[in-house]
Amino acid sequence: MPYVTSVERIGIAKGRAIGLAEGKAEGKAEAVLLVLENRFGSLGIRLKKKILAIHDETLLTDLIAVALVAESIKDFEGKLKAKLT
């Protein structure tokens, strides 16, 4: 087994932390899409891309809640736009 320097260990730890955060954000974005698709049917590719491009976990958590109570896709998109500005 090759020797791993302390600098390499720090880099590995940082890489794992970044990967974990990205995975959590991706999972939450998928949850938003799942809720919307189950409530309203097929979603447009533009909306899917917009949601998948969000990496802020707190915002995605808020969007899950919004998706659960939105009256329509238009309503959700309006609230999404408000949160992004």
C-alpha cells in the first residue's frame, strides 16, 4: 500500500466532503422532481434542468415543501422564480 502524505489525506477528505454535499443536493433536487411529477404529471425539460442546476441544499429543502403545496406547475414556477431572485 503506497504511503499517503498528510497533504494528500487532507485533499482526499475535502474531496469526499464535496462529493457528499453534491450527492445530498442531487438527491433533494430529484425529490423535488419526484413530488412535482407525482402531483402534476410530466414536467418540461426546461423546469427539470432549472431544478437540477440548483446546488443549495437549503433552497432545495424549501422547494420540496413548495412542491408539496403548490396548486399547479405555474404556481410552483412562480414561487421558484421568487426564491431565485
